[in-house]
Amino acid sequence: MYNDRRDSYDAVTVTPGGAVWVAGTRRPGGVESFLLRGGRSAFKRVTGPGFRVKRLASASDTRVWAFGASRYARWDGRRWQVKRWVHGRVDRAYSIGENLWVIENSNAFPPAGKAGWKARSTLRRLTGSVWRKVPTPIVVKGLDGAWAAGSVRGKAALARWTGKTWRAVALPAIPSAHAGQISELTDVAVDGETGRVMAVGWAAWPCGGAKRSFCGETLLLSGHLGSFGFEVRGEPGIQPRAQAEPDGRGGAWVVYDAKGGGSRFLHIGPGSVEPGAFPAPPNQRASVRDLAIQLESGGSVWAVGAASPGGSGTIWAHRR
């Protein structure tokens, strides 16, 4: 959809009305931060909140949130309202119904594996003008609708929001089991019409010598409350940062880090899972840093990142 060799893009959000907001920095050095706004035809620079934006979320064209290292802001349709951020590093931000959530200080399983690794994160919810820490029965790594994906005591887990509290959901055992295995779900996508829940994650186990190197596989979970099932895939292996979004047609898109660099995707359909690659210029690789869907478009999905080598900022779109 859009490419600029001077830029690098980090975050994207799409409003229900179709406005696509993208946060990025200008090369070289990445010191000049900016926002783009666009849609089906073109993107242009717009006034930013005055700090480097690392995460975006939106509920409407007049409710867009931007998060930085020490400040956050809300766009009200005319101007940015900026406030101090005194909590941890914002890794994910979500506007879901009347709730604004952030996941802070979440960790990822290291590629080489590490003995004694434990999942961690903090979930916060904006209540009035106060960001309150919300207790959860699992370590949360991703949200969608009323569902949260993560782990509990080293095992992949889901939780559901009742409107007041989070409650853990029973999951089946992972089909493959290895000595010392740990697992986690990194993100979840929910189909708005059917209620189908789809999550991506990983399982890892020690398979080396004294250095405790780990082997692993990808977990895909799908189903409805009370009837979930796992699919285990040897490829693409351990994916500690895989992100998922619903496709608006009963399935989901999963973006992950490919071996050798760049990003690839899995498309979860009604009865199969298809792998694919993002388009990129010859001799370059697509590297996706964020993914978003226009909830009321029936499947308009947007991704931002860069094409490397060279690092030129790129915006991708997939439309029904």
C-alpha cells in the first residue's frame, strides 16, 4: 500500500470508520518521530502528540490513543490530550468495547532457551482517569474481545473477562509432551460473528547439553468455550512474539518471525491452515512489527514494518 525509504514504522491501529493510523520514525537514526493517517488511497503526515509513539489503539475516529515511554495521549478529533505515563513499558494496547487495556513489561521466551524462565507481564485498565492494575489468573500476553492468552505455571492458558473479573478457562492437554516442557499462548483472535476463538503460541523443551538449549514447536488453538483443540506444528517452531488478528470471515491471521529474518504469516481458515509471505521488492524481506484489523470492514487487515535490507518503511493491506 505504501513505502518510504526514509521511514520505519512501528505501530498501527484502524478505527471502525476506516482511518488507519501509523506511528514511525524517520531515518537515519530514528530520532524524528511522526504519525501517518490514511486509508484506501493515500497516507499523509498528521500532527502527533509530541513524543515518540510506540503503541496505538483506537475506538473511533475521535478516540485514538498513543503510548510512549513516559507519556500517553488521546486524540479527540481536534487535538491531542497528553498525560504522564508513570507505569511500566507498554508492549500492547487495546481498545475493546468500553475498556482500554495495556499489557506492560511482558517477557518473551529467549530464542536459545533459558533454564528457569518464567512468564511475566502486568495488565492495566483505564478506570475513569486512573490506570489500575488488574489481577489475572494467567500471565497475559495478548487480548481480543473478552479473551486473554498467556500461561500459568509454565503451561499455555486462556482466560475470559466476565465484565468484572478475569477467570481461567479449561484447555485440553497439548498433544505432544516432552520432559521439562513449558508452553505459552502469545496472542488470541476472536471471530465476532461465530465467537470462534483462535490463539497462537509455542511449546519448548530442553534438548541440548549443559547449556540447556531448547527445541520447540508452534501451537495453534481454536474452538469455542468447552470445545477447544490444539494443533501442533513443527514449523515455524518456537514463536515467542507471534501476533494474531481475526480475518472477519471466521478465521485469523498469524504473523511470526521467519527463520533467516523477516516475517511470514499463517492464515487459519475454517478447515485448514495456509502459510504465506508478505510481498516485498526483489532480494528483500518483509519485517512486520504490528498488525491491526478494521473491525467493521469484513476483513480489512493492515500490517506495518519495513522491507530489509535497507529498512524502508512499508504498509501492507489485505482486503476481502
